[in-house]
Amino acid sequence: MSEKGEVDLTGAKQNTGVWLVKVPKYLSQQWAKASGRGEVGKLRICKKGNQGKAEVSFTLNEELTVIEGIDAKKASVPREHPFTMQSVGGQLLAVYSENSADKIALEGVVVQRAECRPAVSESYMKLKRLQIEESSKPTRLSQQLDKAVTSNYKPVANHAYNLEYDRKKKEEGKRARVDKQQVLDMLFSAFEKHQFYNIKDLVDITKQPVSYLKEILRDIGIYNVKGTHKNTWELKPEYRHYRAEEKTDE
């Protein structure tokens, strides 16, 4: 819209009446293909008797019935579309347009509402069936490869963050602490595989100082001081989540 908010009201002065018609999505898509080429179809308005209601139908041009990406023998857009006429219902509706200069213009006042529906036919049923099949296809598909992929996703002997960790370890001469959340992720991943661990194994897994690791373990784990699993750590009940195929060591 222009900065001054000006609206061209020529359409109101001419008392132009327009129809507001709801059309199927596929029909509007086919019309868009004919942009700049002129005619997209023909509208028929027939009135039966002196007081009979008007019968309205739209016939799509035959060249616009072809859908890109779909074999014409399988399905095509229906040509015949009868209108279901509706009253405006006491509402005051108007149609506006906007040009390239952001100028708003009143095209006319809505005097008739209608819904353009496809005539039920074999071609329409084929089209709907194909649309349902397309929408139900999974977005990701598994595919068996005949040979290994060598162009992408090559295995790395050692990742950059591991090299950086080793460098820090050598410089500091001791185990370098990492973010607590990273340690928690490593611990939960380990406890998904086994229920019980001694502190030495957890140190080897996380590569963290013993004191720092125990501090974190106290928040999420239980230390067994007696019984079959004496001197081992396990998760508190609220954090336990083991894989279904793995049996606990109980």
C-alpha cells in the first residue's frame, strides 16, 4: 500500500458487481500455467424458465488438463466444473487489487458467491487416488547400495574435537574437564548399555577427573556399598532407561 494509504474508488463509482468463487487448488494451479496466454476456459450461464435459478458451469481448456509429472493416461484434470450458487448473506464484501506501484484499487462489490466443484467422473476419481497415494508416500526411503559410497561421509581416523582434547591433556598434564552436560550425555549413553559400572570404567569412558566425575554421579547415580554389585555405580530409578534387548545384571 502507498504511504498515503490512497485507494482508487473508481470501481465503487461504476457500481461494478463481481462474483466471489471458491475453486479447487489444482484448478488454480492449472490457471497459473496459462498466465499471459489469455483464455483458460469458458463459463456457461443458463437460466431455466422466467423465474428459474441460473445454472452455471465452467469448462477448462483441454490443453490445461495435463498435469506435470503425471502420465496423462493415468490421470488428468477434469474439464467440467458445475457451480454451487450461494447468497452473499447480507454481508458487504469487496474485491481489491494492488499494482506494481503499491496502488490499491477497488475492483467491485461482491454480488454473488459460488463454489466451483469438479463433476464426479472417472478422471476426477483417478486424480484423487493419485493425490492420496502421493501424500501417503514416506518422505524418507531406504535404499540398498551395490557398492560403498566413496565421495561423501568418509570415515575419519580421529575427529577434530578428539585431537583438541588430546592437545589440552598434554599441555595441562592432567585430564581436562568438559562441560557437565557433555559428561551427562556420555554417562547416560553408557548406562543404556549396562546397569552397573565401577568408577575406573566410567573414568575411561568419560576421560574426566575422578573428583569431577563423582560430583556429577552423585546427582544422577547411586553408589552400592554392599551386595552383589558392591563398589559400583548405577542410575537412580528416575533416570533409568535401558534398551529392551539388553538385560540388566540383576
